[in-house]
Amino acid sequence: MKTGCFFPTSYIIQPMSAALGLFRLQQVDRQMERARAELETIRKALENDAELKQALSRLDEAQSGHHRAQQQLKNAEAGASAQRIKIEQANAALYGGNVKNPKELQDLQMEVASLKKHLVTLEERQLEAMLAAETAETELQHATTSLETVQARLGNEHKTLVERQSALSAQVEQLAEERQAALAPIEASLLQIYDNLRSQKRGLAITEVEDNACAACGTTINASVQQNARSQKQLAYCPSCGRILFAN
């Protein structure tokens, strides 16, 4: 082990499988790396065609704009829906007969009026978001049509590459969402350990125990360390390569 690189035999965490969480995160990260590497290879193969490059750039911008517009519309719809629920609840309290105090009734009336006023603003935002989403959808259709026209001219070879590029871009976007979900239960301190190890170990921070050995370096793992690798309260490290061990 290199001087200055210290790997503890265990790391106490909250009662959950930190090794499993990190292992899943690494699986997603490695998939993303492979997809991005292939995207880069495709980009280099296609970059010499200026017309195709322009069409791809336009489509990429249109896809990003469409995604943003759809997300903004979703948020606007959720905001307006939540406001309507608040109004329904306030009206139920106002007309339900449970509130008798005149001052409380007056306060409820004012609250309902305020909620309705804000709902108008939210519905205006929702309408704006709908119009923006329609515009983004139209631009995406135009960009797609433009790219298809260029593809037809270039022939099957470039078309196949572009189709693969589109599929990989969608995959990367999906993996980014999966990564966010995988990150959620992981403590910041453990994520730092993971990131440091990935940078030191060529992207492989955590490895499985297979046939009583570290799958990365082949070192035999004794029963005690294997038990720690299965623990919900500890991280265990390979005594040779220093990677985090994961055992089923």
C-alpha cells in the first residue's frame, strides 16, 4: 500500500448497507462512463460532416429545451393542483359549520380570497408553461425532420451512428436520474471515500467478494473481513488493493 493512503478496516455508519448503496452507485457510474465513451467515439466519427454536426446540435438543443419545458409544465401543473386542494380545504373549513367565531370566519374568508388570487397567478404560469411546451415540441419535431433529411443524404452508415447516438443520449439521461436516486441514501462522508477511491483505482472503488477472494486483485479475504463486508453497519476494505468489499 502506498504511503499516505490509509484504508480503515471498517467504517461505522447508520443501520443500512452502505456497501450495497455504493456498489449500486458504481454500477450506474460505470454504465454512464461506457455510454459517454461510445458517444465520444461516435461524435469523432461524425464531426467531419458540418451539415450533420449542425443538425445534431440543433436536435440536441431542441431535446434539452423540450425536456426543460416539460419539466416546467409539470411543476406548474403540480403547483396549481396543490393550490386548488388548499382552496378546497379552506372552503370546507369555512362552510363546514365547525367554525362559529365571527373573527375566525372572517379570517377564513380572507384566506380563501388570498388563495384564489394566488391560484390565478399559478394558472397563468401554467398556461405560459403549456405554450412554451407546445413551442418546444414544434421545434423538436422540426429539428428531428431536419436531421432525418441530412441522414437520408448521408446514407445508412451515418444514419446507424446517429440512431445509436440518440439511444445513448437517452440512456445517459436515464442513468443520470438513476444516479440521483442511488445517491439519496448515501452519506456525504461515504461518497467522498467512494469518489477518492474511484480516482485512485481507475474507476473501480468497490468490488465483490467472489470465491472468498477480492474480485479486483484476487487476494484471499478471511472470514472476519467477509463478515464485515456483509454487515449493515460497516464498510470493509480489501487488505491488499484497498478497495471497498461488497459481499452478498
